[in-house]
Amino acid sequence: MNKKLFSLLICSAVISLSSCTFDIGSMLPDGSGVIKGGSYFEVHYIDVGQADCELIICDGEAMLIDGGNVADSDLVVSYLDDMDVSEIEYMLCTHAHEDHVGGLPGPLSTLRVNNVYAPKAEADTKCYMDFKDKARASGGIVNPENGDMVELGSADVVFYVPDVGDDDLNNTSIMCRITYGGTSFLFTGDAEAEAEQSIMSSGAELEADVLKVAHHGSSSSTSDQFLDAVDPEYAVISCGKDNSYGHPHDETLNRLHDKDVMIYRTDMNGHIVAESDGNEIVFASEKSPQTQTDPYTENDSSVYGECIGNKNTKKYHAPDCGGLPDEKNRVYFSSPAEAEAAGYEPCSQCGG
Ligand SMILES: [Zn+2]
Ligand SMILES: [Zn+2]
């Protein structure tokens, strides 16, 4: 998608959010962010379907975390081009699975990449070997140690490396926490609960305003204990629409809902951009499923129809909320009033 179209979509999504409290126009039209004293910071959670890819830009320096599947390579290259990224300071392959490493050879072939990081554990796959070959031209792959730090513009990046063996490549995922001013972002690859435990035991600082939910929202990640340590305000789940794994799993969505975390999903929101001025974080997305939920706050159920309850959490949602439960856990109500009469509370994300 070209930049103009993406910008227009952000505009239209935001214009229709009547309760929108932030000035998204400031991050348009060039995606270069709010500039305060010349400094800016933004995270792009690029929609690569059932895969992961995040671009972080701070003060003109870029970091790419994962690159989606092999088939996403061109999309990632053109997204970088749309964002006027011509050089990548840091590339992180969180782990060797195709849905993370597959799209990285494209940027490695077309852009200057100064540092390439990946776990020691490799995969005997064509796409991993391709990544390794292409990384050679960028000085080869560096394996960060737990706690290693680098600077991206005026942001600090710290790598967390789990120590639970490589039987499951997901558990080799290198996490990274990026702080910009008083705001923080955590990226988790596909780390499972064992890797989360390992990082917590190492004494790592995990608190973050925005959590990139591990393993596409699988229930085997994002344990309650880990979520308590991160204590996020926002969560971003990168997953494909109607994927065969059933990601994100209900258990994960429920854990996030229980802690009142606002959820963004690439399968529903498309590309998602979080921008920080060092104090506040604002989100914009290509598509906005929350757009049509505003009428619910006016309680005009006769016009806007049903809402959907979650039997487990006892919260009710607008039909287009990002955090709808699985079909089997749904209860349908004809109005928010009916849901509340049944003891359900409105979802903190969509307002019910
Ligand atoms: Zn994986
Ligand atoms: Zn994955």
C-alpha cells in the first residue's frame, strides 16, 4: 500500500472517531511523528498477517524487529520505503521461525543494515540460511547477551535473552524493551511461559506501557505473572485473520481484559502505529474496528442493535470490538441495558 493511501486511511479512521482526544494530524502526512525539540519516536506494528514485524523509528534512526514470512519481504521493503527509511541501524531476528525471519532477507538485500542481532539457535531452513547469508554483508549476526544495551537515537534499547535451551525455538526469542523518555515498549517475539519465567528470574525490568503480545496471542505465553511484571496499558497482537491456530486465544484475551489492557490487533486494525512524545502514547491504525462503537456510549440500542457478552469475563462488547471472545463463550444481548441487567460490565476498550 502506498503511503498516501495509508495516510488517508488513518485520517478517515480518526475523523470518524468522534471521541478521539489526540491530534493524529501531527503524525501525518509523512509518518515522521510529533517533533518536540527535534526528537520523535514511533513504533509501527506492520500487518504481515500470521507473523510478526515491527519498525521503530527514533530521531531518524530505524530498528526492524522481525520481517514477517518470506512472502512479506516485498511488503516490508515497500513499507520501509514509504517511511523514508533508507538505512537500518539495528535489525533483530527474535528467533529462527519463518514467520519472523522469513521477510528479513528483502531489507538486507535492498538497504544498508548496520547491525544484525539474532539468538544463537538457528534453523535448518532455506529462509534462515538465506537470512544468514544476506546478514554476512552487514557484518554477520551478533548474538546479544542478556541485558545488552544499545541506543536508537535518544531511545534506549535493552535485550533480554532467555536461558531455557533451544528445544522449542519460540523459547529462544530475544525480547527487547525500548524506553523513550518516560514511555516504554516491550517486544517479546514468540517467547513462551518458560522463557518469560527465565527473563523474570534474571531480574530484568519488564514494566512497559505497550506490550507486543508474545506468540500471536497464544495461551502458552503471556502468563499472569509475566503480565503483572509488565503491567501494560496497551497490548498489540500480531496475527492473521481466521488463522488456523485460533490466535489470539481466548485465555490470553481474557487475561488482558481482566487487567483492563486496551488491545490492538493487526488482523482487525491492519497496520498499527504508536507514537510517543516521551510522556504520552497515541495510537493510529489503518483500520479502526472501534470506529463504530461510539454510538454505544450514547446508549441508543434501538438503532445500533446487539452487543456481545463474554461468559468468562462477564464483560460486554460492541460487535466490532478488538477483544471479542470465541463463539462458544459469547452471549448475545439486544442492548447494553440488557447486558447490564444480566450482570455484565462494559468492555473498557470499546465501551460495550
Ligand atoms: Zn515462533
Ligand atoms: Zn511466530
